[in-house]
Amino acid sequence: MSRDDDRNLLTRLPKEKLIDYVLLQLRNLWAVDGLYYLGIEKRYNTEDATAIDAEVWAVMGKIEARKLKQFLGITTNDIPSMMHALQFSSWALDLEDKQIEIEKDHAMIRNIRCRVQQTRRSKGLSEFGCKPVRSGFLTAFAKEFNPEIIVKCIICPPDSHPEDLWCQWEFRYKEKNNI
């Protein structure tokens, strides 16, 4: 079967099934990511697993931003355009309870209910200190749009957090010094 045959196979799915299929495959991607992480953590340690995960996701942020810009036909490099693409990213697309605010010069995304952390809890594992991983991904993603966009972590594990907020990230432009 060729790629065209695969595309034809997918076009025969009803639209709702196709959307569910995309989200299923996205969750499968996250399952593979988690299994790799747990394997590295088991073989080595949490610090090494987190460092490797952070390196991988930083590269992925740049790759994904570039591909989404092309796929979505985005030609501008402002924060609203970056946030539009981010909403389609493998990280943000299937966050179950997210809040997003977008303004001209500022944006914010909050993850209210984190599937990764909830899964770890259900397996009796400690919270994953995902801050360096997420920071690398989001910083690389934003910089691929515009090097003047900075990412600020408001809260993310291993930071302590309320039960109804796992992480919050803000995006702004670098301030210009008027000297």
C-alpha cells in the first residue's frame, strides 16, 4: 500500500471517527513518550531520564513549530500566530482541561487536569517534574516563530501547585531597553 492508499483509507472514515482517530494516535504518541521515559528512569535514574526527555522535547518544539507553520500556512511571527499553531501541537491539542488566553502582545496557557500526572498518580508514582521538559519545548516552539518571544513558567511540577492547576505558561515579547 502506498501513502495515497493510506490517505484513501482515512478519507473513508466519517469525520467524527477521523477526529477521534487523530486524538487516539496523539495519546499513543504520549504513551510511547511515557514508556521511554519510564524505561530510562528505571535503567538509570530520574535525573538522567528528565535530562534526556528535556533534550528531546526541545528539539521537538522547533521541529513541530516549523512543520505547523507550514501546514497551517502561517506567515506571521506574532504571539497570536504562535498560539494558534501551539493549539495544534502534540502537547496542547489533547490537553483535556486547558485554558488559553491570547492578546496581541501576551498569551497564556494553563493545564488544569494533566493526563500524564494523573496516570502517574494512578500507578502510585510520584509527580513528574516536567518543568524543564515543558520549558524546553515551549521555548523552542516560540523561538521558531520569533526569537523576541519569551516564555515564562508561572507554575509547573516540581513546583507545588493547587489541585486544579498543574502548569501555567506565559508568552510575551522581550522588553526593549530605551537607552
